[in-house]
Amino acid sequence: MSALQTTPLNGFHRRHGGRMVDFAGWDMPVQYKSILDEHKAVRTRAGMFDVSHMGEADVKGPEALKFLQHLVTNDCSKLFPGRILYTVMCYPHGGVVDDLLVYLRGADDYFLCINAGNITKDIAWMQEQAKGFNCTVTDRSADYGQLAIQGPKAIEIVQTLTKSALIGIKYYHFADGEVAGVKCLISRTGYTGEDGVELYCAAGDTERLAEAVLAAGTPLGLELTGLGARDSLRLEAGFPLYGHEITDQINPIAAGLGWVVKFDKGLFIGSDVLRSEKEKGPAKKIVFFKTGDRRIVRAGSAVLNAAGQEVGSVVSGTLSPMLNEAIGSALVSAQSAADSLQVDIRGTKLNLQLVKPPFVPLKKS
């Protein structure tokens, strides 16, 4: 077995009591004290996540935009310097390679953030697709650390450490600045549904930055937060996770991400298949549910219709700390999505109440 990869904050996590686990080949904290408490801290005050395991790439050159328009489903021509776009890149058959963020820094200069578990695959895929375009794709993942500070008090906390006017950086926008004396790309996207910022910095500066944010945030109730709370928060918000709601076999139309698929921009990888899928309707679709019961519905559990026939399976499941009941998502046949659906948990049938996410009110800017 290969050794686990570590972020620049590995020692920081251990000093602060992080419970470390193997996450997609990375040694990461699943929690510090309590997933429940960390989740509630983000919803009511603030939490700080280490997301340095995420991948980064530069796309530069005269045909960088032309390449990205070919590579991803969303319309990158709508970007301007300081703007961020959420999108997916697909295989020719329509399945998802990954979801990602595209940042436009300047003319012919784009910065991409990709999922940690997909870095090697994504970089290889992008570099292969870039052949024939006058641009370069460079893996920058090892150069960056990244912190996400999320929650109602996140902006207030980080503002004490920077001269940049954070309130002036709109949702899905970014700016360059200094935080606690560290040069950062300050981004406002988020994966919890709450307000907040992401701070990209040089890998060697990450620990100093994290300690400064923790010191500034502790008096205002900031908690260190791990991957456990990150997953329950994103599911409450209804955000997809690669390998669950989107995969190489679950395309963005079936996943409910049709809003990031822009056919009017021209052809892109998988566009013909996705257009057909949209026109005829997907055979399967992702639905979100709650149960009214605290028993967690695990991924892989069969979803049944009223006649007891299997019509799909659960792809994500957790306990919502804010609702105090089990929530999740499932991939089911499209024709059954309007029917009464159930899961069987150790002999007990639980009805799935389909919900249009988010599951809880969100206050992101």
C-alpha cells in the first residue's frame, strides 16, 4: 500500500485533536470533538475546514477559453476577471469526469479547482483534451494550501485579519489580498450553503494562516471542522459529491445539474449525448429525501416502490443535525420518482419523503 498523502496542516490537525482517517488516499481529520457540534457551529457561528487536499490547475494560453469551452459544460465566455464558474466536465458518453470551479484571473489565464480524489485522473484527462489547442494545463496542486471558513460569523472573523473588504467580494467572485500577512486568493463559493470564504495560499504559509484564523475565530465561537461535518453540511444544502450524486455513469442531466449545461455555447465533450438526454428525459434521476426517522439510510441501500420492487438505490445518507432526522439522496428510475418510495432498514420499511433541497434555510450571500 502506498503511504497516505498529507496536507500542509497534518501536524496542525494532530496538535488540535483531529481524528485522522484515510480519505481518498489523504490523511485527513474526519472530526475533532463531535461531528454534530461541528456541523451546528457552521450553521450558527463558524467552522474552519482544511481543504488543502483539493487539486488546482492553471490553464493558460491564447486558446485557453476555446479549450475550456470544449472541455466543460458551462459557458466560460461569461466569465470576467474576478468571477468564478461552477461546472462539470464529461466523457463522450455523458458521464461526469469531475465537477470543478473555473476562476478567470486575466486574459488567457484561468485557475481551476478540482476534487482531491480525482487529481491524477483529471489532470491527465485535461492535458489529453488540450492537445490541438494553443494552451497549457499545469498541475499546481502541490503548490497550494486552502482553508474554508464557513458560517454566519465567517466574514466577521476573517475581516479582522485583512484590509480587503470581504463584503465587497460577491458570491462566486474572488480577489487577491493578504490575510494575517499571508498572500491569498480570497474566494467566496463554499460547500456548506453558508456564507464564508476560501483562502488559497502558498503551501508553506498554510499553517501560519490556519493558526491566525483559529486565534481570531475562537472568541466568536469558531470550531475546527472535519470531513464528517463537511459531508452532512453539503448534503443538507443539496450539493452533489463526486462518486455519489455524480459519477462516470451519472450524467449532469440525471443529477439535476442541467443548469450548468449550456448547449447554446456550441459543441463540447458529451454535448450530443446530453442534448438527447435532456430532450427525451433521463431514464434515471437523482432525488433527495428525508425519512422522519433518525436511523441513517446508508449509501447502497435499495429503494423500493409501493409494490416492493427495487427501483433504485441510495447514493448518500446521513443524519441531519439541524432536522434531527435521516436525510439522503438516491438514484431512481425517472418513472418511479413521483411514486411512494421506501427503504428497508433491518426489516423496517421507512417511507422516503422527497424534498427539493436545501433541507434547511440557508443564508449564503
